Amino acid sequence: MIKAILFDMDGVLIDARDWHYQALNKALGHFGFNISRESHLSTFDGLPTKSKLEILTKAVGLPKGLHELINLLKQKYTIQYSHNLCKPKFNHRMALSALSKDFKIAVCSNSIRNTIETMMDLSGLEDYIDLIVSNQDVTKAKPDPEMYLLAMQKLKCRPNECLIIEDNDHGVKAAIDSGGNCLRVSNPTEVTLERILDKIKNIKL
């Protein structure tokens, strides 16, 4: 029996993938670097900022000494985009309101905690969430399964009792490697109460 639903955030509950792309490029632009949209989608999507900066250092010589400053700027710009663009969505509030009556709800994201809490507040979803796991809570971010395993431990659920909702390859790998059940979506519009309940109904334990 499914006891918990673990949501990724960016691209699942919040349509913020492009905000992260723009925020990082704005920060990188101060130092003459940037990520193409094609590279963002093929390589960087879903990774934490620190991992993206490490890849850029190896690929194009971004100085490691700039990582901390660029990371701070990126987080600042992400919050600015969030306050301008993050709004409550009826389908998500309805879904989480209904699901929270019968299931434990967690948000497990490669974003930092402040970003997750800000977006959950602005989207009106914070009241339905039992647990937040950020990239600051683990040693290895997605695609490593540590984040989902930690959430399962804290929620006192076995992997087969959890449904994980993800949108990109890195997150799906983390979900599958954790042993949980995975529902993959393409974007937040596909995250509906009906689709989640249908997936739960068809899970064979």
C-alpha cells in the first residue's frame, strides 16, 4: 500500500526550470560565461548549481574561485524570479489538499532549502507538505538516490510504499535507484490528482 508521495519540485510542482536557467546565466554573465539552452536541457537540467559549476570548470575552464560567488548570485536571482513569477496553481493545490488527507507528502529537490520553502510558500502548497529534503540535507544530490532514501527514512516508509513524481532523467534515476515507484511527467500541467491516483491504483505491491 502506498503511504507517501514524494514530489520533485522544479518541473513537477513548480514550472521553474527556465527560472533556474536564466538565473544561472545571469550570474555567469557577470564573468563572461554562459550555458546554451541546448546544453541546459541535455546536460544540466535537474542538477544542483554546484554540480553545474563543476561541469563548467571541467568543460570551459570556469575558475573554481568563482564558484561560491556565482552560486550566491544564482540563488539571489532565483528568489527574484520566484517572487515575480511563482503563483498558486489550482490543480496542484487541489491535488495536494486531497492527497495530504491519506498520504504523507514530501518535496525532495536539488534546490537549496530557502528556494524550496520560498516557492512552496508563494505557490500556496506549504500547508500540505510534511517534509522537505533539499540538496543541503544530503551528501550526494540527484541522480544519487540518497535524497529519496532519507525522505523514506524520515517518513518511516519502505521504498515500495512510496510514489515518487519526477520529470527529468537525473530525478528518475534517483527515484528508480531508491527502490520507490516512479511516475514521470513532462511538466507541471501533467501533475493532476486523477493521474496520481490512477498510478497508485495500478501499483502492484
